[in-house]
Amino acid sequence: MADLTRLTAAETAARIASGDVSAVEVAQAHLDRISEVDAKVHAFLHVDTDGALAAAKAVDDRRAKGDELGPLAGVPLALKDVFTTEGVPTTVGSKILEGWLPPYDATVTRRLKDAGVVILGKTNMDEFAMGSSTENSAYGPTGNPWDLTRIPGGSGGGSAAALAAFEAPLAIGTDTGGSIRQPAAVTGTVGVKPTYGGVSRYGLVAFSSSLDQGGPCARTVLDAALLHAAIAGHDPKDSTSIDAPVPDVVGAARSGDVRGMRIGVVKEFGGEGYQAGVTQRFTEAVELLRELGAEVVEISCPHFQYALPAYYLIAPSEASSNLARFDAMRYGLRVGDNGDRSAEEVMSLTREAGFGPEVKRRIMLGTYALSSGYYDAYYGQAQKVRTLISRDFDAAFAQVDVLVSPTTPTTAFPIGERADDPMAMYLADLCTIPSNLAGNAAMSLPCGLAPEDGLPVGLQIIAPTMADDRLYKVGAAVEAGYLARWGGPLLDQAPAL
Ligand code: GLN
């Protein structure tokens, strides 16, 4: 039998539905693959072998009874360790939640289970989703399957690496400043940040609540769309959840046609600081869009240059508030509780031991930015910049249907290269952050390998709020164009692990 781990999610679901393979066989093939390669890749923090096999068996039993199965029933998935899973460890990549077993499922987790998706385990991530390389995980870094000495992106490096290493055909990420798209770009996979409010945040451990957004990660555009449809939609448990029909992402992914569409190239995202091979592959992607029948124009978004500094005030400010709940009293770790110390002393010792350096840096930065006397100068100013960025998008989308840019300025950098240089690390999200600040939708998909290092380059497609379907329409057209050009998926060119 052909290797089940190489199939797409859509193919896997079809083969299970037809009875060609069982969901248990599919789950076992992926668990075997994880046993074979994950010691090298370290995509997973926790593999839930028993839970996965039980979920797969439940799908097989339903099929045997003649139940109609959903479009992803029996398909394995790797879940970022930022979503709660009832009775299954959820650490957020932090020591502060080590050993915590959540008493409830996140809405995303619940919807996956209801769809018959088989959750293989929880993936590695930068602590509290703060980072662009997965090096900030308290449990050690993840390797990029293209070159294990390089970063798989972050914070969702584990989810992206699981896809690229064929440990799972589907994964879930969260994107606060780029943590779905940047890992997708550097691993040659597809990642989508849905419109803010499109996917419930209930049970998503909060980093920066006005920016955090869960979304689908996959190896193909159609698979991402199927997963998007499974997790999206209104949730009364999340007050920022959008109460409107989910855009028809699956239909758009199946149609994949850009003829007559107007596509804007963001002028500010290019030039100095961009790796030559990234610029080259991006330019070729724009050329491909023209060949496919799109009209391409250059668009200026003058305030995007302030997105990064505004983000690094807003995100840490919200984090400093959100992370106050890790007080040693309610969840996870408790240090120094010897009966003599006050609650405040135990809190302080626990937070000192439980949080890593990047998390502490952000808490301090955010507390400072929100403090009286500085609030208007920093936090207030950043919120004004946020509004200007939204207006840039409004002006752009009055002229074009979608915007495009490179997803990241460079390909995957070596593990360790930026670990001690937060500013260099922050630059990885230069092109992704504006969409988080404005709340609109964006995708990254592969557009080739950079000639100088042979590593994947990501094309970013950006759509207006609640026009997520446009991402899939354009993404599917680009993907089909490249499949013809490359004679197969980009990941077929990755070295064997
Ligand atoms: N790299 C960015 C940060 O460190 C974005 C992280 C994210 O999207 N979760 O904040």
C-alpha cells in the first residue's frame, strides 16, 4: 500500500470514506512516522497515542454502522499546544503549565472532535506563542524538516514541522503576529490566519486577545480550506466571535481562478533587508499571477512601516495583563509553598521559575507601556497607528481584491542565529503583522526555493475582513500553476529525514 503519510487530507478522507483504508490504519501510519522521525524533528510535545487510536476507531465504527462521515472524518491532525484539550496536557510551551490537565476542550478542539478529526498530539511552540523560531519553547527547539539545523518558524514551528515531516496532513496554529504564516513560509507548507473573530478563541490560552487568531495549517490549499470550514463559525463562548456565515472557503479552493481579479503588490514590502532569493521567487509569483489572468498593480501602504513597533507595544501590553492569571494559585506550577511564605512570595517565586526570558521581557515591556504617565505616549500612540494601518488596508482594498507580498524577508535561519537578538527575531514578522493589527485575513503558501540556500519561500496573500474565500481562490490558482511547473508538490523536493 502506498505510504499513507504522503496523502493529502482530502485524499485520506476519501479513502477512509470508501472503505479503502480504515481510520485506525491511517492513525497508526502517522503514529509510526512520529516514532520514526520525531526524535530528530521534535514537532510534538505530547503524542496522544491512545486518544488518537480511540478517536480513529470511533470513526471506523460509525462508518461500519453506515453513518454519513464528514469531509475530514478520520484524518489525523497535530494541534498546537496553545489550545486546551480535556485531560490531555496543555503547556503553551511553558514550564508554568507543566503537568496541567485542562478540565475542558477549546471550541477548536471540540469542533475537530465533532468532525471526526483524529488529534495525534500537541505541538511545540514558542512559550506563550512569543517568538518566530520555536527556540523560546521551554522544552527545546523544533528542527525544520528541510534542514534540521534551521528554525521551522514560530511560534507554531511544531505544527508546521509536523506537516513538512509528514507526521500529520493537517495542523492547527495561532497567529498573533504571524505565527501561522511565517512557519508555513519557511517549511514549504500552507497556513491561513482567518479574519479576526472567524475562529473561536474559547480555550485558546491568551497571549494578546485583540490579535490572537487560530487557523488552519496544511500541505495544500484545499486541505487548509476543509480544515478552515471545520473550525470556523460563530461561538457564543467567545464575545469577539463573528456572528455571520463563514465565507465559502472550500468552494473557493475548488474553483481557483484569478482571471479578472485585481491584485496589489505592497510596495513597502521589498527592497533592502529582503534576501535576494526571496525577492526573486516573489517576483516570479507575481508574474505567474499575471499569466493566470490577474491584473497586477502596485499599492502603497505608507503606515505599514510602523506596524512592527506598534505591535511590540500592543501585544506585550495585552500579554502583561493576560499572563497575570498565572499566579501559582489556579493552574500548573507552584514553587516555594513551604507553609511559611505568603501568597505573594509564592507567586513571585513561581513566576520567576515558570516563565522564560522572552515572556518576562514582554511582561516588563507591557507593564511599562501601560503604566500611568506612559500609557498615552506608548500604548495610546500604538493604538492610533493601528487605526492608520486599517485605513491603509481600506484604501488598498478599494482598488484591489487582494494584496500580495513575500511572507517573510528571509528563508529559515540557523537555530541560534537570532536567539540572543530580539530585534532581529522580531523582523521575521515584518510583512505579517499589519493583518493582525487590522484583523483581516491572510495566507502563506509556497512559491519555490530560494536559489542561494535551497530553502522554501512563502507568498503571502492578504484579503479584506470576511473575504477569506479570496485567499483560497487565489491560493488554489497559484498552487495549480506551480504544481504544473514543478511537476509535483514542493515538499517532494525536501531531503529525506
Ligand atoms: N513572532 C511574533 C511574536 O513574537 C508573533 C507571534 C505570534 O503570532 N504568536 O510576538
